[in-house]
Amino acid sequence: MSSWASAWRLGFVLLATLSTVEASTLPPGVEGIGRLASDAEIAAWDIDVRPDFLGLPAGSGDVWQGEEIWLAQCASCHGDFGDANHIFAPLVLGNITEEDIAQGRVAALQNPAITRTTLMKVPTLSTLWDYIYRAMPWNAPKSLTPDEVYALLAYILNLGYVVEDDFVLSDANIRLVQQRMPNRNGMTRDHGLWSVSGSPDVLGHTCLSDCVVDTAVTSSLPAYAMNAHGNLAEQSRSWGPYPGQWTAAPLAQNEAVSAATLTIPTQQLTTAGCTACHQMTGLLVGPSFHDIRGRYVGSEHAAYLQNRITQGGSGVWGELPMPAMPDVGADALQDIIAWLISGELDKKGSEG
């Protein structure tokens, strides 16, 4: 059992213990709370893989299988060869040599002019396996099988010349492959932050007492990143000393608000996975809902949008393709399309 599983088991045990205490000793409203977690519930959470590969499931996949999965599931964001940077930093982009693989340190990382890629930096193969398994692909996390993850990781390693074209990665040989990770020796415990009794890495002597501190805020998010993760003000508590910054772009003054507008189908957009790539205003992975609605006003666009959502496509808003979303429920799909073609703004005057 891995570390996460132990924590979850402990939590359920504590709740189960609580439920056995005499009712008279419990605060009102918590009598009978808790039970032991079932093996199936533990298994659903127990998917983390440690650096020593504890928790790694059995499986295997080869480079060629990985390439097929990659082109279908990953290339739209990361490029056919993991070198795209139009959405995220490149995963693989050269700058790794045979000497780096032999030494376990990537020399190019010392050059500030070099683009740093994931494969150049990450020291542990388990980190890549674990992240792909839990978080990828973007629009359907946790949908990949262990065999598919092994295949994808084999393809990434092959792009970085860590393994050969015909290599089959598995739980049986992944520890050997770890010994060829280009920056495997780039992670160290030899620094002050590892221990509370260690020495700090940086020592300052300029101001040690009665320092004059300028409390003025002199930093801010750049304009292109303001709404990259949605409106921060709407994601924070409405009380307390640290409210979230309003990052949603305001609508233009000539964009009138209609009293007859449709309600934003927020739940449908979220459940269908639309909000993973689109936000109300401003470019995220794909165009904003505001721009989409501005282009496709009118019922004559309904059939086109239904086909676009369920079957995907590319070339309308740029080089990034729209992945097919065939699993969107019929009712949710119709609600989303009706809202998109209405071309009306939210009653609040903002779709942020």
C-alpha cells in the first residue's frame, strides 16, 4: 500500500472509530459518522507512484503503440514529436546528448539561452508515469490504461534518444531505464532546505534589523496571462483580507446586454469538459465562448456546431485541433448549442 493509501485508510479508520463512541459523548449532529473504506474505494485513490516505483501497476507498452496513442490523444497540445510550445513548454526538443545520459546531468541546463524541456529537467521516470496516468489527456484525465501509459512514456523516451525504436517499457524494466534518465543526478538532498537544522542556501547581510520595507505592490500578471485560469476573484472567498484579483477581461462598451438572454449552461459546459480548453473571455487552449458565440449566431449553425463538438476538427481558430467529444450527453449537447447560437450576453453584463 502506498503513502496516499495509508493516509486514506487512517482517515476512514478514525471516522469508523468515531462512530463507535457512545452517542452521549459526541457533539450534536455527528453520531454514527464514518465506516471502514472498502478495498475498491482504497484502490480508486491508491494510484500514486513513488520515486522508488512503489505503487507502479503491472503493464507494458512499446514505442510504436505509444506513437499511435500520442497522435490520437496528445499531439494536439504537445505536437507530433513533443516539441510544440504553442500551449505548453516543449516536452522534448533536443539539447540532450549521449554524454548527458551517461553522466546523469544535462549540460545544456547551464545555458540560460536554451529552452528547457520536461525531459531535460525531470530526474525521476516515476514522476512522468504518475503524472500522465493521473492527469492526461487534458480533456479526459485518468482515462488511460497502465499499458497505454507505458507505451506513451516509451514514445517520449524514444524522442529523447533514451530508448531504441523497438523498445518495450514495462514494470519489469522501468528501474533499468531510470538509470538512463538524462538528469537523474540533478536532484539532490545536499542543500539547506532538506533539513530544518541545515544552513540556508542564500545569506543576506544588507538589512538585518529596523529595515524599511516598501509595501507598494509593484508586480502584476502580464496581460496575456490575466485570465489563463479563469477569473481569480470568482475562485476565492468573498470575505477576508485576501480576495482574489479580478482577472476577467471586461466586455466592450458596445456589447449590449439583452434581458431575454439565455442562462449560461455552466454545469453542462463543465461536465462535458468544455471549460478545460475554453473560458468565457480570452484565449485559453481554444477560443473563448464569447468569440465562438459571436461567430455562430443563429439556428443555421446548430448542425455545424454539433458536428464540431462530437467529431472535432481544426483550421478555424488556428493550428490547434478541436478534439472529438463524442460522450457529451444529448441533453447537455443541445443546451450548449442553444446557448452558443443565441449570441446573447449574460444578464450580469459579463460572461466571466
